[in-house]
Amino acid sequence: MLVLAVLLVYWAVPKTPQNILLLGASYVFYAFVHPWLAILLAGYTLVNYAVAVGIDRQPSRGRMLMLVSVISSLGVLAVFKYLGFFVENFTQLLVWVGTSENPTLLSILLPAGISFYTFQTMAYVIDVHKGRFKARYNLIDFALFVSFFPQLVAGPIERASKLLLQFEIRRTVTPESLRDGLFLILWGLFKKLVIADSVAVIVNKIFLLQEPSPMLLATGVFAFGIQIFADFSGYVDIARGTAKLLGISLSTNFLDPYFSTSPSDFWRRWHVTLSQWFRDYVYIPLGGSRGGYIKNSVVLIATFLLTGLWHGAAWNFILWGGFHGVLILGHRTLSQGRFAVSSPPRIVSIAITFLLIQFGWLLFRAGNLEILVDSISGGINGTAIGGYRESVYLLTSVILYSIPLWFFAIYRHHVVDGVWWPSVRRPLAGTIAQTVLATGLFLGLFLLRASGTTDFIYFQF
């Protein structure tokens, strides 16, 4: 409803009223559930706006001002997202050494999207300090860059050089952008409401079991891999489609990650804007690939531990990040230098990478390793829950639900790019193909939608 209300006015007014309209809509959207969140968002905006302007006016104090912005932004993020985690683990340590009897639990409401707009504003200030982007003095444009509602709560994490520049010009809409925007919204809704929410039922049932059989656990992990991809990429598609209706282009955040040929390739395809953020603002500043093997390994692992911690204040996320760091380090070791081995065929590389990524999702979803230990012990002792028939039935269901994901990947890479159907490069053929797909998605939403729905997974981050 918010999008429809905005669109009724948006294209009838000049650029400045457009930005004011979008800014107001963004704050209404963010403050709808908890009005105080608007104060937090405004605080982020004003502090980083003032710091960037200060850097521009007083370059000699630029480093100090940048540190003020980074420390304050990370400090706020730490309080809301990590304080409870650190307090709980510290008091558990006191219990372990015998100086306390009960661990302290501290529950703090996590503002939706805080990890995303924290990184977005930090990147802006750092880029201004490094001279990569000129500080902006128009507060409305900058505030809209921070709060733009389609991508505010779950990304993609945009750079000022891409998004802020678009708010400084008069936007136009074309029939192609409207068509593509509506299709992206429809495809995103289908991924979320039909695929992700349906598979979520299977995932939740399996991970609630105390001792799932190894095959049933593997089915649950595969199902979660499908769920999180359909859920997160579905949100991003809805955000990108909504932005297209407003004449704004957002970054592509997923590039068929399950067709990756290596762990490094996976992170070039999965949550692309987050991967690029950690590369540019953590990995490279810490030394990147410069220096010796030991230093590079430490920097790589540290970067991925922080990537895991960004996803949530829990040890399973840290383990998940460290696991991916070890995977990339191991792949580099086996593909470079004196320990290098010949690369397997592409299809084998994709299969191996996919299996490794799925094990990572077990760490991500299980919360800890207890479920894996229980599954192994249950399998050995013969007490595991779930036999061959149940596993095959659920696995078949997940595969059937995931077929549209694989089909769309083939369609986008081979049909749209004209490998199998060159005529689709022509606008009329492309429109016809997209219309047929859109009709199928629309019918699918009515006929196949899951009976219940869940929040987008990445809203919690």
C-alpha cells in the first residue's frame, strides 16, 4: 500500500519533491512498528552527514572525524546487537570459574536493518575521507540515501557512488523499467511465499527433532539452503523491483551462488554487496593479499570471522564465518604455489563446492553443533528419528519446490543471453517471454502459496 500511495504522486512532481516524498515514506515505513526507530535512523543520518561535511571543510582533521563516525556507528551497533551476547558469555565464564552461580541474560530489541545502514553510512564516510567520493551538503538527498525504504532493512548495501548519485538527478521511467520492476517484484514474491515459506515448514520440523537421522539431517540442511536463498534473494528482488518503479537502480546481490566453482567464487555470487564491503573496508585495509602466507591467512580468517559475527551475535555464526575462511584458505593453498593440484572438471567443482556450502548452512541454522553430534550418536545407537522413506519424501518435496530456482538460472543465463534462443534479444520476443513467465508466477502465487508465512530471515541481521 505504501508503494502504491507513493507512486500516485511520485511521477507527477519534480526531483526535490520526489526526494522529500521518498524520505517521508521511508521514515513512515521504518517507524511503523516502533516509532522510536526513526530517532535512531535520524541520529545515524545527522552524525555521518556532519562528519562528512567536516572532513570536506577541514581535511587536516579528516582522520579524527572519520574515526568518530566509525567508532560511534560501531558502538551503537555493538550495544543493540552484541551487548547481550557478550554479557551472557562473560557471566557464563564467571560461572565456569566459580565466581558466579547464574549467567546473566540481557535482552535488547534489535532494530531492523541496523547492520545494513551502519555499513552503508560507514562506507560513505570512509570514501569521503579517502577522497573517493565528495561529501554532500544536501541533507535531504543524504538522508534518503541512508533510509531509502525498499532496501533499508535487508539491503543490498549500496555505495554512495551508485545510490546517492541517483537521488541528485531527475529520474525517468520507461516501459522497460516498469516491466522489469513488476517482474522482479512478482518473482521475489513467488520465491518468498511459494518456495521459501513452503520449504521452511520442512526445515523447522527437522531441526526441532532431538536426534534426526543423518539422511534426514542432510535433507534439512539442503532444504535450509534452498529456503535462505529463496527468502533472501526474494526480498532483494522485491526491493530492486520496487526501486525500478521509482526510477532507481539497486545492485544485484545474488549471481546464482549454487553454481559456484569454488568457495571464493561463492562469495563473489552470494550477498555480493556484503562481500564487496568486507573486501574493500576490512580485508584490503588489513593487508589483503599483500605480505607472506601467514599474514594473508590471518587477515583472511579474521575477515570471515567478522563476516560471521555481522550475521548475528551467536557462536554458530562465528563458526560459520570461520568455516568459510578456512575453505577459501584451503582452496587457495591447493590451487596456488607448490601445493597446487590440477583443477577437477567444472561440474565436479560445482558439486564439491555445493556440498561444502551445505555443511556451512548446518552451522548457520543449527545454532550449535549439538544437533550434528546427536544425529551421529543417534545413527550409531539406532535411536535416530526418521528413516529412509521419510527422508526421500521430504527431499523430493524440497527438490520440486526448488525447480523454479534452477529453471530461472538457466533461463537468465542461456535464454535471455541468447545462447539457446538468440531471438529473445529482440525487445518483442523478450517481452513475450517475460509475460509468459510472469503469468505463470502470478498463477503460482494463488495456487501454490504456503499456508503460513514467516519473516524474512535477514530481517534479524
